[in-house]
Amino acid sequence: MRHPKRIEPGPGQESVWDYPRPPAVEPVTARVVVRFGGAVVADTTDAVRVLETSHPPVYYLPMADLDLRPAQGSSMCEFKGRARYFDVVGGDGTVASRAAWNYPTPEPGYESLRDRVAIYPSAMDSCEVGGEVVQSQDGDFYGGWITSDVVGPFKGAPGTLGW
């Protein structure tokens, strides 16, 4: 299946179709805030994002910043390695099952993800980058964070698996 036509980025925007494959990891200078269960559960200026062709960025936060519980299951990324999952505990004790993941023994080139965790924004009350509330990537697997400075089209929705 062919991917749809790339949206031309405007000033200050980037196209996910310009992101590399294998993915790149880059530091984030903006403040990242995650709210869940009526409280701020993460607030950091020490995040990184993973950029991969056709995907909105996935943000990884320091694991120590969140209340996490190990969850069942794992998955495999051909680039980053085997992921493990976590439940995220909210400020009111609410639990989001398998809402976060990390790579405890990442492949070479992805070592900076070892002590960081990615969060599905759709499972949280809100996630923000630089004060902007993000939109969730479609689908229930990738976990990308969509901000106004990123254009697609984005992989994840039904019918996009072959992109």
C-alpha cells in the first residue's frame, strides 16, 4: 500500500515524512507535563523524543518522575529492542493499565531510553509539550504525541499498517 501524500509543513512545522528510519532520538528543551487522576504525575524538562518516519514523536520521560507498577506483557521494536509495560497511577489512585512502556536493555543507539518511559497520551487526562495540550496518535499501539508543529499524515489509523 502506498502512503498518502505528505502534508507540506508550514513555518515552524516539521513533517513526520522527513523523520528518519531507523528512528532518531533527540532531547526536548520544552517543559513536558502529564496529568492523570486529577493531578500532575510528571513535570520535566528532561525528556527526549523518538522520531520515526510517518509517526508523530513519542516522548520519553524519566521513569523516576512517575508512579509506575509493572504490567504484564512485552513487545518488540526492530530498532529499540524489547519493551516492557507499566500501569500508571494517578493522583487520586486511579490506574491506567499498560499506559506506559520502556526499553530496559535498549539496542545500540537507543541507550538514552533505558531509564525513561513513554506514555500513551490517550490514557492520561492530558499531556503537554511547551504548554500545548497534545493530541493522541490514532490506534492503540504507537503512542505518538501530536502538536501543532508536526504534520502528517500519521500512521496508526485503520488502513495505515502498510505505510
